[in-house]
Amino acid sequence: MNNFQKETLKKRILKLAMLKSTGAPADLAVRFEISERSVKRIVREIREAGTELRYSKTRRSYVTDKEYQ
């Protein structure tokens, strides 16, 4: 995966997280045709860049809002 593809995936994951509709990491992996480990690595990079992104077990989705735990 090159940098352009990775940055595109980051934007798509963030957009889905804002909509609270990413699904579980395994679901994202299937959707984007990458490994679950790659999904988790990209999510880590998003967090390291300063974006508040967490996984909500109740919504089964990554979310950007603090109110969802």
C-alpha cells in the first residue's frame, strides 16, 4: 500500500467514524480488502496524528464523539 492509498483510507475511515458506521475492525478489513492488522495500524496512525478516535462496543463502530464509550 502506498502513501496515497493509506491517506485515502484514513479519510474514508474518519468519514465513516463521524457517521458512526465503520463496523468492527474485521468489517473494515473486508470492506477495504486489507488485513485487520492494517486497519488497526491505520487507526493507530490517525490517533497519533491527534484525532480523537475510539471504538464503541455498543455501536460496534469507531466513533469520533467522546459521548460514546
